[in-house]
Amino acid sequence: MRRSVPCFVVIVVGLFTSACNRQSPAMQFDKLTEDFLYGSLALSPVSATATGYHLHNGVPLDELIDDYSTGGLDQQRTFYKDFQLRVANLDVTKLDKEQRADLDMMKSNAELALLEFDTIQSYRHNPTVYVELIGNALYTPYMLNYAPIEKRFEQIIKRLERTPALFDQAKANLVDAPEVWNRVAREENDGNIELIDKTLREAAPESQKALYGAAAAKALAAARDFNDFLKDKLSAKTSDWRLGKEKYARKFALVLASGRTPEDLLTAAEADLKTVRAEMAKLAAPKTVEQALDDVARQHATPDTYMAKAKETLAQATAFVKAKDLLTLPSRSNLEVIETPEFMRGIYGVGGFNAAPPLEPQLGAFYWITPIPKAWPAARAESKLREYNNYGLQELTIHEAMPGHYVQLEYANDVQPVSRRLLRTILANTPYVEGWAVYTQQMMSDAGYLDGNKALWLTFYKQILRVLANTILDIRLQTMGMTDQEALDLMMKETYQEKEEATAKLQRAQLSSCQLPTYFVGWKGWLEVREHYKQRKGSSYSLKEFNERALKESGVPLPALDTLLQ
């Protein structure tokens, strides 16, 4: 699962002035694209830092935090509405197919933003929005070496000083919250407190420790007060985390951009579930699938060797991709395997990937592994280790890093022109991104990874069952009244997931919407695009050429990718 920084709200910028009528359609489009991209980044200084955009019209974005005041929210709505008006005056018929793909992505993003602000309104119901924003605001300049450490801590201190105001905005905005969102927000905010009070305090340069300490004291007081607010006040105002059929369908269409309805996708996923289970039964024979998977699950690391094992799988996968020449690997050696930041572990219970900034691709890219807490009971730790056994870790590494998200996003960071690179990265279609990662899991096994090991194939099929369960869970939980127990039964009885994995996935399904189906839509979409490409190329087809050409397009919806590769 790739991590993406939420692009929310807002500092005062005046961007969408009238375009000059004397400009050609291409020039108008280029100006529109740059205004939209850099303007949307300026609206979210935290996202701007992660993207490598540090200064906007003389404003130092790295010192700021997104504005969730009433004025800030109104300004963001105006930004997207002005963009829609400006698009209406653009002669789309004069654009080439690459520009049309870019325009469609911007239009969908604007519509999705307005759906969020006007209808879904997470900022009024979901406290994790604020908690994760603060964590990213502080953690990103700490981890990314885009400036000397003293400069970055100067910016961290400035953001710390703004933290109490953001917490005040959160308390003013939040009217209710589902219990699970409230609980996870408190847990993640405990991670923020640890980040401020320990990690950053210890890392602050000696000359800045006093300034840091003064800012941290006020930020810590505000963070603890926010946790008290969540526990003592907001917890009394519970609400449902489900979007419901109408809101879900609107968001689903914009996020997936596949032309499929939730009902159509649910039918396809439930049919494929039966097919994949049958394939697993053949592969496991003469044992049952449960017996075969139990044999695989017993081969796992310990809590102490879990991280080292993940690093080992990365080396193995990298060597295989090179040996099989599946695609040209990125030239930058910027990938690090690190523990998932504590403030992000609520939704990244297993791991994730955080790409290098598209405007500063030479900086670090991080494959996150969420460690097994020492305080966990032995049975709970064993459950996670069984799920992420030696072969489960291989699949995780393929998906998140090699040749999954890391490789895809490194290709994305080389796209030219820069405006297209930015657009197709920060507005990347999630089925393209997650679909590539699942597609590479199949590609590696198809190519004979680990000598075609049956245990790896069984694990891959189990991963596909999870992909299918993700889709079924999201649609049925959000729109059809599926209960928690029905969700757990689906995962544990029909898709062979361990209890710890199933419990964590249920929480993730309650924390998000329309993200879990992107794996299935994306996996199927990538295979379909590849098949179409293969048919067009005939005897000249090359898997390596397809992979590289598709990656160089970067982040477009898969129907658009099919068109762009023609």
C-alpha cells in the first residue's frame, strides 16, 4: 500500500485569474496545469514539503501548516470552483491525447475535492485528518534531507508553533466521530507526542534545543489537550463511518475512474473468489488448502528478526528483477527500509511505501515495515508472523518496493515535463498505482521467482484472495450493512487470513473508503492493458518494453493508459 499525503487546506493565494484570450489552446492548457498544480500544493504546505515544493510566490511553505479555519475551507472551495470555470473556457478539441488525459485527471481531482468539502466533510467527522497532518508536517522535514539540518529544524519549530492553532481548528470543526476514528486518532496522536517529545527533541541541533523546547512544550500541551477532547467530549458524539450507497457511488466513480459501478465490481470479485479458491485447492492437493497454508505459515521470522528478514527479501527481489531483465531498474540508489512512523501505524499496520519527492527525486524513498510491538501477547505476535511469514514478506516486498511501488514511483519521478510529472504523481490514479504493485506480484511468480516455489504461488493466490476480499469488504461494509463478524468470517474462513490480519484490515476498512477496491480494479486493469498491447505488437511484443512504456506514462487511469499506449 503506497502512502500518499492528503492534499487538504489552505493558505491565501490568488491563482485563477482570467487566461489571456490571445494564447493558443496549448499555452492556455500549460498555464492552467501549472496554476492548478502549484496552487493546490500551496493550499497544502504539508503536501508541498513532501513533494519538494518549498517556496510559492515568496511564501516559505515549509514553515506553514494547512489552514482548517472557516476562511481556509472557503478559500479551498473557491479554488476548485474557479478551476472548473476556467476549464469550461478551454477548447479541448485542440489538445493532444496526453493533454486530454492530464485534463481529465485535474477535473476528477477538483470534483473529488468538492465532494469532500461539500458532502463527505471528513474535516467535520474524522479527527485522524488533523493528527496525521501534524505528524506529516513534522516528520517529513525531519526525514527528507532537502536542506541543512539547522534549516529544517528551524522549519519544524515554526510548524510546532502553529500546531496549537490547528488543534483549535480541529476542535471547532469536529461535530462528531465514529468511535473507531476517535480511538485511532488518539493512538496516532500518542505517536505524535512521542515524535515531538523524544525523536525530534533528541535530534535537534544543540544550538536550537532551547527554541525547540519552548515550541515543543506548547505543542505537546495542545496535543495532550486534544486527546482529552477526543476522549472526554467528542466520544460522546458518535456517528457512523459508513458513507452509504449514494455518497459511496459518487466517490467510487472518481477514485477508480474505471467506468465500473460498485455493483458490477462486487459481482466480479465474488465470482473470482470462487475461481481462485479452486485454483488453490488444485495447487495444495493432496493436502487441503488450510493444511498447505499452515505449512507455509510456520516458516517465519521472530519479532526481533522481522525487519532484517524484510531487508533480505528486498535484496533477493532486486537480484531477480535484474537477472530476468523484467525492466530497467531506477538509477538512483535512494531506497531505505525503515520502521513505519508511529503516527501512521493506525492505517499502515503492516507496512507501506513513501516515495522520494517528485521535485527532489534524489532524496530518500522509504519502504516502511511496521514492527511487532514488544508489548503484544505472544499469540498476537505469532498471528502476525504467520500471516507475514517468509513468503508473505516476499510478496509484501515485491508489492511495496521491488518491482512494485518503489520502481513505479521512481519512473514517475523522471517524467517530463515537470508539470506532467507532478500531475501524474500527486494526482495519480490509485488503481494504476496499486494495480501495478499487484501485477508485479503475479509477474514475479510468472517469471519463476524463487524457482517457481509452490509455497510462493500459494501465498500469491492468498494475496489475490485478499485483494478480492478488500473489494467485497469495502462495498458491502460501506453500502450494504455488512457486520463486523461477517467481515471477519469472509477474511478468516473464505480467504484464509490470520486473525491479526483480519482484525487490522477491518479497522482499515472502517478508516477509509474506495481505496480497498483499487487493488482489484488495478490488477485486472493492468493485465487487460498488457493483453491489448500484446495483441497490437504481435511477434514484436516485449514484456520489458511494455513495462517501461506503461511506467513512463505514470499514474493515469488505466483506460487512459490503454489509449496512450496505442
